Amino acid sequence: MMAEIDAQTVAQRIDTVLDILVAGDYHSAIRNLEILKTELLDQTGAGNTPDPAQPKAPWEV
């Protein structure tokens, strides 16, 4: 069963990350995004293993 994701909460956390980026603290912003990603994957039961068949978008490093 897939957990429901609260879009409002996710949007607020993304706003926080954007504020951190604007402040110039790139390390903290990246870490916050990693935490958010892990939490979202845990909620959906997808785990933390990327799909090797899925190519990365051109902007992903």
C-alpha cells in the first residue's frame, strides 16, 4: 500500500531548501534534499535504490 504524500508539506520543505540555496549554504541544501528524497522514497515503499534502467536527466550530475 502506498502512503499518501502531503504535497503542501513537500512544497514547504522545497521552499526551505531554496532559501538555504539563496543564502549560499549549498552543502546544507544538498543534505536537506537527500533527506527529503529518502523520506519520500520510504513513504512510497520504493526504497533508496535507484532504477538502473532509468537514465538521468541532463541536468543531473
